[in-house]
Amino acid sequence: MILFHGHEAHTRSVVKAISWRTLGSIDTFLLGWLFTGSAKAAGAIAGTEVITKIGLYYFHERVWSSISWGTKRPQVEEDSAPIRAEAGLL
């Protein structure tokens, strides 16, 4: 599946998803508390959304990691030794 063949390791995508979600959950908790006035309700909102958003972010990262648009990746050079040998360059 193309989704899982990006230039980053799966572990990196998972760690990035968790660190981003931690920050996002703190934000969600604070906003929930601000709007509801209840730390319990804010905790319930933040606790519920953390699981779904880690998964969504992981898949989002994997999709973007398999798209080369907008990245500068080194060109993979084919083995040109036989060609250079034939041309007397080796």
C-alpha cells in the first residue's frame, strides 16, 4: 500500500503523532475548560479526542510522507560504473 512507503520510518510518524496530539490535547482541554467552566467536561472532551486524532494524524503523516511534491530529496544515482568502465573513465 502506497500509504506506508514514505521517506520516514513508521516509528518517527508515531512519535510525531503522539507529541503533536499531546500539545493539541492540552489546547483542547484549556479551550473546553474556558467554554464550559468545568475541568471534568474539558477532561472528557480532551481524553476522547486524543485517541481518534492520533490515528488520523498518523495516517495523514504517512500520506504526506509518500508525496514528493514540495520536497527536496537527493536523486538516486544508478550504478554507472559499467558505463564509465566502457568509456575508459575508471
